[in-house]
Amino acid sequence: QENFTDSYRNLTYKCIEAMKWISTYCNRTAYILKADDDVFVNIYAVKKYLTQIDLVEPKPKRTIMCYFFHQVKI
């Protein structure tokens, strides 16, 4: 827990604090997935992607990966 209100405006703080916590307590973990409760995660696609990553030599370390949409009409 940190000392800020959990709001849309503070999402950056929330992500930074999550990364701090992960680097402190999960330093031997191979992969970590961060998603909000209103996001659907296709576990099968994640597994397929991570399997492909595992085949790459040398393996990426301490890397942040994300999927983004471009040219989205709002």
C-alpha cells in the first residue's frame, strides 16, 4: 500500500509502485503480468508468446513488454 488515492489520475503512481514492489519481492520470477480488473487477458495467446520468447537466445532480462493499439478511432 502506498499513500495516494487509487484514481485514474494516479495510474502512473500505481504502476511505478507495482514495479518497485515486484523488483523487491519477485526478483526470481520469470514473468509477471499486470492487468486491471476490466481487461480481458487471452491466457492462450500469452502462453504462446512466452513460449516463443523462451526459444530466443539470449533470453531477454528485466524487459517491459506491452501491446498497444495504433490508429484507434475514438
